Amino acid sequence: MFRQIFRARRLPPSSPFRRQFSTKAIYSSFPATLHYYSPQRSSSLYERKESGSPPEDIFDEGVTLKHGLVYPAVDKSVSNGAVMFPNTFLMQEIVRMYFDETLDREDEGKNVETPFIYTIPRGTPVPSHLILINEYLCRFSLQPSRGIPLEYLNRSLDEFYLKHGSKETAESWLDRHPFQEAVPDEADDVWMAK
């Protein structure tokens, strides 16, 4: 009987007492120079649906809508905005994988758009309608600060990149940023200084 009273209780996954994934930090300006891989000339975030997405879509470009709006959110597996990284080994691996997939589709005779890398310099202020979340390790996400339509989010991101970023083709960026010059993902003190 005593054993039953003090037996550990398992809380269901949706319990408010269960610790949920939390962000590492939220910033009002870019704490490091961050890079965003865009599969085409303009922002192309899309609504992620339960049934999946076309194979050409980049998983990180999918966002979740609630009542027709994109809200800020943190989730272990997906972001609700534009995923960005400093020039780390993870960033290099992801960009190279996405770029290789683009070249493979082109070799298969499919019509592909030129992918770009947008670079946002350290110290760039984040406008009030967006928030910059350091989700974990070196992964950041530029998301809406409140619920907005997906089209408005994509347009806002394009305006932000145009005003504050530099744009170059993924191929050019990879040529100028060799893999061996990347920084370890967990070396915050190194990539935060760049």
C-alpha cells in the first residue's frame, strides 16, 4: 500500500507539468552573422500539411498555420520561419546537401531555380514584426512576432533580406566558404564573434 501511494506517476506528453522544449535565446538584433539558404530568388516558406509536401520542397521551409496565420513557435523538429545558421559545419552540411539535391534534379532534366544564400551581418536589428530565435546549438529562426498570413511573412522576409542582407548564389557562397573554414556548431563564442 505504501508503495502504491508514492509510486512515480507518468505524465502524458501534453501535460502542462511536463517540461517542453525551450529556446536557447530570443534576440532583438543579430548576435552573429547568419546565413539563410533560399531555394529560389524570393522567400518560399510554404504551409506544411499532414500529408507531406512535394519532394523538391525543403523541409525547413515548411511552416505550420493556425486559423490561416503563421505564429511564432518553437519545436524540436521544425521551425515556423526562415532557418538560419552561422558558418558552422552543420550549415555547410545542410547547404551542400540542398545544393546537391538541386544539381541532381537539374541532371534529371527538371526545371530548377538557382538557389541563393542570404547573409545577414552581426548587429543587424530585427524589425518589430519579426523575432529571431536561437532554437538550439547554432540553429536560428527568423519568425513573425505575432500571427500573420503566410504571404505577408514571405514578403516581409524578402524586404528584410533586400534591406539588410547580401545575396549570392549558393554555388558562389560555397566557393567562398570552404568546408574546412567552418566553425564547430557548439563553439558559440567563436561564431558569435563573427
